[in-house]
Amino acid sequence: MDRQDVKSVGDITLEKGFYGKISCAGDLLLKGEVEAYSIKAAGDLEAIENVKVESLRVYGDAEFRKDVEAIEAKIYGDAEIFGHFQCQDLKVFGECSLKKLDAEKLTVFGALERAEEVNAEKAEFSGEVQIAGVLNVGHGEFKLVGDSKVEEIYCESLSVKSDGEFFNGVLSGLISRGKSGTLTSDLIEGDDIYLENTTAKMVRGNKIKVGPGCRIQRVEYNEKLEVHSSAEVKEKVEL
């Protein structure tokens, strides 16, 4: 089926349908369900119904009222997704607010906000992360700048380090590189865990290294536990 490309330097409204490449420098309103090869929005983007796209680029402010499905997406501006966001490869350079995300690969250089559930095979966080529910990740890496909070983390492997030199996202001009990043969590559970500058009620796993700047109430481990001299662990339990 032939799909029509849409390109506009001004404001445009699109009805329900199948499209090729959509590019808009002005405000873009998607009134019905839209399926497209690509969407590139430089102005404000508002999607009323579900959106399915192979490639998504958001440079301005975007609001998706329902579900979004993409093969790959890059958020340079500010995006808010009220429905279920499914994306094979998501990169956030700006700010992204969402409820539920399923991704194969997630990279956050800016800010991930107001999330309730995030599932990813691989995730790298170099900005600020706020997840009020669960982060399920195969292999996760935090390079902390600013304050991140994740209620519960379940993982195969997790590395949490505070190093502002890694940070180059939208918040780089707002956060001093001299400030140490932090992670706060109620529960961190996984096979192989390394933590720095982390405050947690419970850390549970097979191999756990508690590095500098950590304050952990309880650690439960199966195979190995190492605790840095500057870290605080109130209770250690070998399972």
C-alpha cells in the first residue's frame, strides 16, 4: 500500500490513517489513530489516539493521550505519554514522562519522570530518574547526576556509580558537575549488584558490592558481600 508523505512548515492536523514520512516544523495534531513510517515534530505535537511508527523524533513539546508503539524513538524536547509506550530502542535527551514503558534498550541522558513501570532488557541512565513503581531490567547502569528515585528495582545485573562527567543531557546546564548524584530505593534485587551513593531499605542478591556513599538498612546475599569502609550497612544476612 502506497503511503503519502506529509511535510509542513506550519501547523497541520492529520486524521486517522496510514502515512509515510510525517515532518512538521509547526504544531502537529493527530486526531485519529495514525500509523506512519516516521514522525518528526519540531513544534508542539498532540496525539489524541494510538500512534504506531517506525521512527519517532520529538524536538518540541509532545503529548500522547493513548498508546505509542515505535521501533526507535529519540526525545530531544519534552514528551508525555499517558498510555502504554512500547519501543525497541528509546533515547531520552530531554524530558520524558510516562506511565508504562516496555523497551529492549533504554538510554536516558536527560530526565525520566513520573513513571509507574519500566521494563527493559538493557538500560543506561545518565540523568535523573523518577519511577514510582517498578524497574525491571536485565542489565542496568546508573551514572548518577542529580537525585534519582526508584521504588523497586529487579535486575540480573546492576551498576550504580556517581560520575557527573558522563552527563551530557538537557539538565547539564542546571545541575552542577560538582554535585554527587544519588539513588534512593526501597528494594534492589538481582544477581550481581554494585552500588555507590545509594540509599536503600533492602538490597538482596547473589553477589553484592556496597561502595562509597551508600546507606543500606538490610543486605541479604547468597554468595558474596563486600562493603566499602565509608558505606553504612545496618544489617547483613547470609542466605
